[in-house]
Amino acid sequence: MNYQESLAYLDSLGKFGIRLGMERIEGLLRELGNPEQQIKTIHVTGTNGKGSVSSMITNILLAANLKTGKFTSPHLVKYNERITINGQDIDDDSFADLLTIVKTAADSVVAKGVCEQPTQFEVLTAAAFLYFALENVDYAVIEVGMGGLWDSTNVITPIVSVITNVSLDHTDRCGKTVERIAMQKAGIIKENVPVVTAAEGDDALGPIKAVAMFKQAKLYIYGRAFWGTEVESSMEGQTFTLHAGEYYSSDYSIRLPGEHQIANTSVAIVAAKLVSKQDDRINELALHIGVANTVWPGRLERIAQAPDVILDGAHNPAGAEALRKALDKYYPEGKRIFVLGMMGDKDMTGVISRLIRPMDIVYTVKADDGARAAAAEELAGLVGVQALAMSSLADAYEAAVSRADSDSVVCICGSLYLVGNFKNLLLNVKAGCH
């Protein structure tokens, strides 16, 4: 298959949706010679912060001059973003070649009756493992797609497991309570493999502690075994002191704003320190350079100033709370104008109630063309009188900017799909296509 054909193949798999269970991915990987067993991995799950933490761990490994793969989801603009080595997205030709190999293997296991057709995410997961094995990476940072226990990435035995945090999201798949979701996330914990987490509260920590104890996996909890304290903070970034155990404290500077990023960075550093116990190439300098080099698109990402324009993919109540805290901290006075688009299966009311104040101006849009996206009118109805439903993202953005003063903030948020579509919109404007 060429690149376009490989994209068409992935789109054709989209109709299979998300299906829980491990038999398809296990059958597919067996057919491919189990590439996931040929690489050293770090496994990352959590409700929010997975992407930032995966990125920071990757950058620490890169700062130590290690060849490092990273598998994440979803993508903002194109599928290639999900599979990277040394910070470079996989190129179109390599992507097409891998998909061709994986499609052949998938067709074979289906024909043999080993399992039913693997899903789109399973095919991409297998492609990532195969790419990292063929390219002989030193490490691969693997981000869970959803949950943990039944996620198709959960076929690895990593060097360290990371559970960033636990809150309500994907309740249709992972359970209706924080406790049930925590059980799903704790599913990535393996025998004798250390676990780092910033989960808090008995409902979230209870299941994680229980599984860690059962699997004899040493558990490092943010706020107890290690913690970060803010030194200074702005939209440009922040400096904080990481305290780990009795004897370690060091100041770190990062380019990611928001209080939650202090916890995320601390988790990433401690995870990398655990890897360094068996690889002395990961030194103190690599820890500092790696996190300082990390930028994370689509999360409190400022793309313009005066007025400031911020992109944020927060799509659940906990993410909305983190965004609201950041806006309160960095923009306490200015007018706030939102362009809001969400998926209809998310807790829309929960996000809106935490994020939007009565005096804020809100333009609602359909986050993307898919059937899952909530209609602009439905979202506007949930927001209330200060919301106006718009027929297109471009119109909504234009309206938002025209209402802004130089000290206002325009925030495009509610879904990573919306952020991705907005980035595409900007690319097309720059390219001169309308």
C-alpha cells in the first residue's frame, strides 16, 4: 500500500470502533514475531496528563543520547504524529510500509480463525511495536489508548509503569466510579515493576495500592514519596523544586504552564530516575535538559498574543478544572472568550460548570464532522444565555477575536479533535487555501 491507501485502510477499520479484549492484539503480535518483547518500554496511563508525561520522559531519554520511540494517541493533524523516534514523526513511506506488513498479518490471523478483525487502534499499536523493534530503539515510551487493563498496549512488561492520575472519563468503557476507573488503570501494573503515580484520594489510590501490593510492585506516590513546590510561574513556563525522599531536592525549569504540570513533571522525572537505576546514561543533567525541552501542543498552548489565544484539549471535568485554575492564575482580570466544541459522549455539563463563568463569552461549534461530536446548538443550550452557536470553526474564531481586547484571552477548547481541526484551519490559511 502507498501512504494514501494505508490511510484508507485505517479509515475502513474505524467502523469496528473500540472493542475490549486482548485476543486480537495478541494474535496479531504473535503473527508479527512479538516485536513488543524485543524492546525496553515505559508504560504510561492516567485520565489526564498522559501526553505531557510521555513527552517529558521521552525528552529526558533523548537528552541522555538514547534512541527513543514514543507511541501516543490521538493525533492532532495526521496519524504519523502517533509514532515517533527521537522526536521525529514516522515518515509517510515508512508508515505505509509498516501498515502493509501489519495488514498482511491481520488478514492472515483472521483467515486462520485466530481472532476477528483487529481494530484501528490495535493495528496502529502493532505497527508502532514493529517499527521500534526494526529500528532497534533503546527505549520506547508507550501511552495507553484508554483505561489500561484491556488496552491493546497492555501486552508489554515495562521497566516502569506510570499512572498519572485518575478521574471520571470514558465512563462507558472504564466504569462509572473513580474506583472502577482506577482498577482499569491499575491493570498496567506488572509483577515486580515499580509504579509512579500522582493519583490522589482513597477511591483512586485504594485500587492502585492493592494491585501494587498483590503484584509486589514498589509504589511511588506524588505528595508522599516525592512532591514539587512552585518557585515561580507564568504562561511562559515555571520553575519548581522537586523533593524526592529525604535527600533529594533540585530546581527544575519547564516551559509548560499550569499547576498540574508540576505534578506531571515530577512524575516523569521520578519514572526516569527509576529507569536510570539500570542505565547510568540517564544522569541528572539529562533530567533537567529533558523536561526543559518539552513543549506540549494542544494543552495550554499559547499560539498568539495581544489578545492571547490558547488551545487546550481538556475534554473531561478534571481537565476543565486544570484549565480554569490556569486561567484564574494567569488571566485574573482580562475578558475570557471561549470557542467550545465537545464530543457528545463526554460529561459536557461537568466541563461547562467547572470552566465557564457567568460573565464569559462563549461561541459553540461542532468539534468535528463525526457523529460523536455534539451539535453547536446543544452545547450552547447547556452553557446558557451567554453562548452563541456558530456554523463553522472559522466563523467562531473570527467572532471571538473581534470581541477581544489586547488583555483578553481567547480559548479554543473542549476536545483534542477541535484543537486538531483548528490547527488544520491555521495550516490551510498559511498555505493560502480557503
